[in-house]
Amino acid sequence: MKIINIIAAIVLPPLGVFLTMGVSQALLINVLLTLLGWIPGVIHALWVISKQSEKASA
């Protein structure tokens, strides 16, 4: 996982998802979760970043 993406996911969750996936369905979901609460947005962003990192290493 890139450290920049992780820091972005903690500070501003949609930015972390955008840097990892670009404009996608995951970004829309993350924006909605972040609007509902910062913590759900962070959890989802870290999950998306970790899943993308697993795909890249496999």
C-alpha cells in the first residue's frame, strides 16, 4: 500500500479512494459513507486501498 494513499484515506477518505481507483462506484460509495460519518468513510477507504494492493501484488 502506498503511504500517500493511506494518509489521504485517513485525512479525507474520498481522496484516498480517488487516488487508488479513480472515478468509480467505490468513490461514490465512499462519498456517501463519509457524509454519513467520517469513521465509516475511513474504514471503507482503507478497505478499498488494501484490496487494490492485494490485486496488484497477486
